[in-house]
Amino acid sequence: MPEHSSNRLTTATRVVSRHLSAISETFFVYNRWVGLVSVVLLAIAAPHLAVSAMVTSVLARIVAARAGAARTFVDSGLVELNGWFLGLACGTFFAVGPTLAVALVAGGLLAAGVSIVMNRLVATWDIPLMVGPYIPAFWILSCALPAFPWFHAATLPIPTYEPGSQTLQVLIGGLRGLGEIFFLPDARVGVGLAIAASIADWRLGPAMIGASVASVGMGYFAGAPLWQVQQGLAGFTPALMAVAALRRFSGLGPAAVVIAIVANPLLEAGALRFGNVIGLSALSVTYVALVWGFALVRPVRDAGAARGGWSMGARSRGANESRW
């Protein structure tokens, strides 16, 4: 094989590995296999979501690099991660066609720009960037695009299977809550994502399932609307909080997970209702707000220890995280 062809293959492999690893940061790991399994799972369950998320993610990376963002920030993977989630949101709420095409191109620009700006803002408060930027970026799109005559909203996915027993409703609702991480209220997707996360750390999958089911159960017995229980909307935030605590992210611990499990059914219901009033989707607001809130109240010594790590935009690989 010619040397230049070998170099191109090596470069392409490195780029793909980096991008898949960035997607895996959803679960607070940096592992290409976690990202690959997640992408394949999404491509099987909802191909248009996988394509939308990948397009916006790649565009966001290119724009951020061309815009002259700090190399350490671009290499952290957070720009691609926010582009990924913005693409998921666009693919979920905007109909396939001109609406989605425009949203994805504009989304790539917005994901990069908002990520760069917010990274500077949150650094002042010593709180993690996470997936915070994709939320206002999507709000801008959702406010702007309906003004054009070619705009069409998508039909939102709704679970069709309704279990007969209370126990099954809570269990399947909790698994659907894991699927909601990627905007799909599908229990099979939820199980798949738990398995994908466990590739990097075997504890992550069980913790995600346990936290999600527990929070959905709390909502059910507290009298939350049945459709919220069935879709597992209260589950994805505690699931990710459990992963964050296991990965020792931003000083989070068991207490933060318990608070999320107990409080999130109320917080999610409130966010959904408030979003309906102002005409904006709640997205991951409760998740980001909880992590930011805990980051702000953590002891100063813990905040100092987290400074410069993944929480501030520079990833750090653990011993169990693989590389090419």
C-alpha cells in the first residue's frame, strides 16, 4: 500500500475514533466502542435521527475549528457532543425535508458558536459545560424556522405498547427513560444504551436502569400524568446523574443521585408545563440545571480539584478507557 494512502487511512481512522469517542461522552466516558454501539443502535431504531445527529455534529466540529476556538476546547469533544444532541432534537421535532435540512446546516453553525460562547461563560462560574449549549441553540431554531412557509413540524414518537400491570408500567417506563437520552421513548433503545455504556464501565448500565426505574416509580406513585410515566420522561436525568456520580464527575456523589431520583418527576413535570406556556421544548433542562446546581454548591476544595478536567472542557481518560 502506498505511503500516502496509508497516511490517509490512519488520519481517517483517527478522525472517526475521535468523533465516536466524543459521542460516548454522553455517558461521561471517552471510548470509541461506546460511541460506535450507540450510533449503530440509533441507526437501527431511527435512521433519520442518526443521520441528523451525525451531520450536525460533524459540521459543528468543522465550524468550531475554522472559527479559531482554542484547540484544547475543540479537542475536548464537547462541540461534537452538543452538535450530536442538537441534531437529535432537530430530527425529533422537525419534519424530514427542507425544514430538517435547513435546521441541520444552521444547527451546525449554532452548536459551534453557542458552545464557544458558553464555554467562556461557565468557566467563570467553574461549572461544567456538558450539553448545555445545544438547548439555547435549539430554542433559536424552534423560534425562527416556523416563520417560513416551508416549515413543517415532525410527528413526535409515542409509545404504542401499554403494559397492563403497574409494575410493568414503571419498569418499561424506566427503560423508555433511558431511550429518551437519545430522544426515543423506546425500551429496547434504553436497554441498548445501558449495554453500550457498560462497555467502558460495567457499573454504568445497571446504575442507569436502577435510577431511571426508581424515578419513574416515584412519579407514578406521586400521581404524575400517566403519559409522562409511560414515556419515562422523569428517568433520563437520574440515569445520567447516576453515571456522573460513578464517574466522579464534577464532585457528584450518591446524595445527588438520590435527590435527582426523588425530585426529578416534579422538576420534569414543571419544566414541561413551563415550556408549554412559553412555547419552548424542555429538552434536557432539568438534567443540566441539576448538575450545574450541584456544581455551584459543592465545597470550594472540590471545585478546585475539578478545575481543568473534563468538566471544564478538557477530557481526561481513565485507565479503563480505550484508545486506537
